[in-house]
Amino acid sequence: MNKDQVKGKVKDVAGRVERQVGEWTGDPEKQVNGTLKQAEGKVQNAWGNAKDAGEKAAKNSKTNSPAGDNSATETEVEVRRRKAS
């Protein structure tokens, strides 16, 4: 979990609370502000999810890269060359 995911979740929850308090007290301004804060939190959380997914994909591509695989035998290298041709 990265900081954008955490901050986004906190804003989302705070917005829900503020919106709900606005509903209970009949304060439409609080309801709107809470809804906006909640939406902002959802967007920030989604951005954090996207960053996290990108970092994981980059890490996996480095780990699974054939160029970085030095454990291949000569026959495996030949098979790769034939497939690439």
C-alpha cells in the first residue's frame, strides 16, 4: 500500500462522515463538501492503485526478463534463437 492509497482512503472516510453529519443536521453545505471530499479520496485511492499496479508490473518484467536469465543452458539459448528467427 502506498501513501496515495492511504491518504485517499482517509479522505474517502472523512468525506463519508462529513456527508452523513450534513444529512443528520440538515446542512446541505456539509453534505456537498463531504461528497466532494469523498470523491477526491476515491480518485486519490484509484491513482495509488494504478501506481501500485505499475510498480508491480515493472518489477515483474525485470524479474521475468529473458535477457536477465543467465541460468539458461546452451540448448535453451538455441531454442530461443530459432523461435526468434
